[in-house]
Amino acid sequence: MFKFKAILSALFFVTLVGCFHAKFLAQTVDRPPSVFTDAGLSRADAIRRYVLSSDYAYKQAGYLSNNIGPRLSGSPQAARAVEYVAEEMRRLGAEVRLQKCMVPHWVRGEASGEVVEWTGMAPGTTQRIVLAALGGSVATPDEGIATELVVVDDYDALAALGEQKVKGKIVLFNFKFDQQLQSAGFGGGAYGQAVQYRFGAAMAAAKLGAVAVLVRSAGGSQNRLAHTGSMGYADGIAKIPGAAVSYEDAEMLAYLAAAGPVKIKIRLTPRTLPDAESHNVIADVKGSEHPEQIVIVSGHLDSWDLGTGALDDAAGVAASMAVIEALRALKIRPKRTIRFIAWMNEENGGRGSKAYFDELKDTLADHIAAIEADLGASHPVGFNFAGKAEAIPLFAPLSKLLLLQGAAMVQHQPGGVGADIGPLTKAGVPSFAPWYDQRTYFNYHHTAADTFDKIDPKQLAEVAALVSFLAVSLADMEGGLPR
């Protein structure tokens, strides 16, 4: 996912304590007059119950994942996904348009690594390293890079070594993903701590003369899977190749380096091609009373390319598509327009969200709310909210009905709840996202194991039901939320 998610994860800790008073709004005693009418809530709950019993989202996630496959920006699969989702939205009777955006076109190529010298080695042998190029990485020379490895835990340890001990070498950042934190339900927090090295390691190591960088995978997998994702470069700093290594190989390399000098060889063959034309898919179900006013439901259509992008983010797109399907099936037309968006290029550039904001920034007063689903398909315990704190008590009627599916909790995250709706959030649009159970998501995120079999149909239906309920409730409310 794009770097905003690291920021979002870090914000989790800042907001968690301050929002506990608002989490179980169904029990709030002193409530202001509700903006959510009985009639509107009744329609929203009818949608929720319908989606909860439907397999539509599950089928759509399966098609995007298995039939179309990984959808890295600029790829043929990404282009096909745009076509498919647009076709499906037209079939459901929505007004569809494609919003152009030029996206990065990075091609992974091949990656290989091996340990070629270490203490105690049997003569004439090597040990394979499981690695994956980080998104946007430059290539090694065609023959690869073979040199001594330096292992550090963090940026402070790198700085302590200094240029003399780093220049000409490959640096491994061995910062460990906090498994206990994830097991306690704070997977986003654990990811936020670790992902800073994926994005910033190459810049830090290059400043001291390193010729390549490896990072320990920023995730919870212990199945010898490498985790990809965007890395960063900066003007004035040499661009060096970057790759992630699996949990097991990071452990092995650190063990060998502690025993004596280690030499490794890596070869990466990625290419960065000229930017490619792509599109956001925008589909409107026009409001019956205020068609100019908009409630967004969304997920991102692109994905990384090691797996098939099922959890990240076919699930979020499919959950949002389910809103449009349910409105058609139940013949419900809310007061405001519900706008479905399948964003393009969340993972390695955010070009789709920028294109939307740049085009429609003068209409933000008519954007009543924005919802984004983009952290998998696990059971939602409630929803996250980014907006004015005084709005939180208004959500009590929503929590009362969401309690029926175990999703009554509300968490205030004023820093933002989603990457693609982030520009809208910063501009004052009240923003929402499912509050997912995060105990397993980062075991699969950005790895080859992000595949359709990881999606539980019941839990995906719960996500889709929550998103649908929020969308219709917000589209039917009286007045608006404070901004």
C-alpha cells in the first residue's frame, strides 16, 4: 500500500486512548437530536440485512482476484479490471464515467539472492535468499551485485557505523515486525513501526555509500514469503536497488553476520517504463432529492503483483460494489447521490485520488461523506471516523443497529482513515472506514499469499454490509455532519 498507510497505522496509537469514551455509542445517555431519521435508518438497515446475506461481494472479489489477477498500475490486468468494473456498474444501472490519470508503470522483472561466503560454509556451496524487489526499485547490474553484508536494526545503528563501514556494501535493515502487537489486534500499529524502513532504507544507506539495501519484510508472515511495497528515492541521493527478504532469511543473515563476515549476491531486473494512461471508475446512483450532494463508497482497484490482490484490495472494491447492487435489488434510491469509486494507483503513487481531488476540489461542499474500504476482509468491529469530534455522539443510532452484527464500535482517527480519500479528509469531508480485526491481515499483505482463498465469505459480507449501511444512512440523513 502507498505510504499514507504507514502514517495511518502510526496514528492508531495516538487516537486509540482518546476515543474509548465514544466506542460504544449505543450506551450513550445524553444524545443530541439525531440527524438520522427512523425512515432513513429503516432503509439503511434493510440494505444492511440484504448485503449480509448476499454472496455478491464474494463473487466480485473472486473475479477480480482469480479471473483478472494481480493489477499493478500500468499492467494489462489493471486495464482489464477498469473495463470489467465499469461494465458491471453499467449493468447495475449506475451512471458510469472513467476518470483519466497517468500512472507509474514499474515492471518487476526477476529477483534472486544467495549467500556466497560465510563462517563455517562447506566449500563450493551457497545458500539461497528469498527476496522480492521493492516497488520502484532500480535494477542491479545485469551480473548482479556481490559484496559484503552489513546488518543493522534501525537508522541509529546505521548512523553509528558511519560511511567507512558502509560504503560499497549491502545493508540489511533487520527491524522486526511486532508479532505480539499484531496478535493483540493492533496489526496496523506493528506495520506502521516496520514500514518506515521499507520506504526510507535505500535513501539512508545510499547517503553512506551503500550499493544496495535489503529490508526485513514489514509483515507477520513466517512462511518464507517476502513482502513488497513502495520504496522511496530522493533528489540528490544515489538510487540504489532495494529488496525485501523473508522473516526466515533475515534471521539467518543476522545470525551469520554475528559470527563473522558475510558476502551475498543479489540480482534484480526491474524496469520503470513511461507513465501509462489509466482510470478511476466512477459510478453514480443519483439522489432522489439532492442529486448534487455526494456520499462516496470506494476501494482501490490496483494491487501489488506477487499475489492476486484479493485482500488488498479486491475485497474493498467488491464491498463497495455491493452497495450499488443492493440499491438496485431493493429498488432503493437515497436522497443523496451514492458515488462508487474504484481508485487507481493507490499502491505506488496515489495518482487516482489526486486526479479526483484536482478535478472536483471546487465541489467539496457537496461531498457529504467519503467511505473507503482498504484493510482486508476480516470481521469489522465497527467503523473509524475522521472529522469533527462533535459529530461522534450523532452516530449512536448507527451503533445501535450495527450492534446486530457485532460492529457497534466507533474510533475517532482525525488524521485520516484511508489513503485515497485522504485529500478529501484533509479538506474537511467527513470520512469513514471499516474498523477491521487486524490480527491476521499483515500475514498476507503485499505477499504472494494475498490470494482469494484467504477471504472468508461471511466476513466479507459483514464488511460490505457495514459499508452499505453507512453509505445509505449518510445519504439519507437530515442536514449534514459538522465540518
